[in-house]
Amino acid sequence: MKKQDFISQDLLSKIYQCEGATLTKLPSERKLAEEYGVARSTIRKSIEHLISIGIISVLPGSGIFINERVKNNPLIYNSVSKSRFDEMRYKLITLHKTLASAEQQIIFNLSGEAYVWQFCRLRFIAERCVQIDNSTIPVNTLPVLNQKIIESSLQKYIIDRGLSVSHNITRYRAIIISKQHADLLKCRRGLPAMHINSRGVLNTGEVCILSDIIDIDYDCTFSIPFNHENILRRSSL
């Protein structure tokens, strides 16, 4: 692990370790450089990373302040959220409007006559294709969906329509890239990747989007409460 990455992870840990006596501010660059025994330029890169993922903000002359709201989310950051919007773009591959399948009717609580949008798009970060996104959205959730919307911020479009997304239910599984995936991603077959299945849930409790994602450059950091009940249950079996 690079020194700047270690420092970023260590600072994140210290921020999330403080529960009672809340940490609201980090030491100065000079102080951090002394503590970690590195140049201030290395500290600066670590600070820039924490700024990019929304953990801290720097006020010139005042110091490095911690955004307390981030502690409310168990996902601290992932490879997408740490990237700037101007570094990302999407390319639409397919878009279809079809009758909902039996499984989709169950997931989205739809009638047998309901339609869904199904699309495939590629995500590029810094002009590198890193992700295949196959998603499904009920037509009654988004009556209008086109290339321009899909190749921009779909989440922002959902919010702009007055829909309030509550949370995502997500499953992660390590896989190996197939030839079909490699052809789309323009990468070598057999590369390790993350297979991500996610359901976006509205405040009403309804699922608004179902996503099946293949990502060849995925990393993330979580803060997860310790599950005492699970340990006790498994130890009693």
C-alpha cells in the first residue's frame, strides 16, 4: 500500500473510531507530516483524497474540518463516489421497453400489463471503461427515458422527478471477466471483477431500479456495526 493510501485509510479509521468524544477537526498538514514521518506533499495527497470523497473540507486559515453527516452512511466511499463528475461519462449500448417478466412484477410490485425499461450502458472513469451496467426501471416510475438521460446522471434525473430514494440493497460477488464482458470493456478475458446486484428503494418502500453491474476497478470502504446477535447465533449452532 502506498504511504498516501495508508495515511488516508488511517485518518478515516480515526474519524470513525471517535463515538463519544466526537472528532470535528484534523491536525494541520505540518502536524500530520510530523506524526506520520512523511513530506507535507504526501499528506496533501491524502487530504485531497478525503476531500474528493466528501469526508473533510479545508477552510484556509481555519483548518481541516470533518463532515459529521458522513457518519450516518455505512458506505464511506467507493470507486465511483470518489471520482469527480467531470471524470465520468456513460455510453448507451441498448435500450428497450418491454412487458415486465414474472420476476420483475414481483420485484417492482407491478401488474401483468406493466412495462419496464431495460438498458445496458458502459461507465468510463478518466476515459477508461470500467463498468457494464444492466438496469431495469418500471415505466410508471420513469415514463420518459432516452439516451441523453441514461448517458447523464440517472440518479439526479430520478430526484428531479420528485422521487426520494431511501436506500440501496446491494450484493457483491467476486467473478472472473468472461469473453462477452471483455469485448464490451475492451479488457483481457479472465480479469478479476466485482459483480454487483443492487435495488434502489424509494421512501415509499417501492423498488425504483434494479441494477446488475460488472466492475473491473471496484474498491470500497464501509463502517459496519458489529453484529453481536449473528456471532451468538452461529456459536450456538
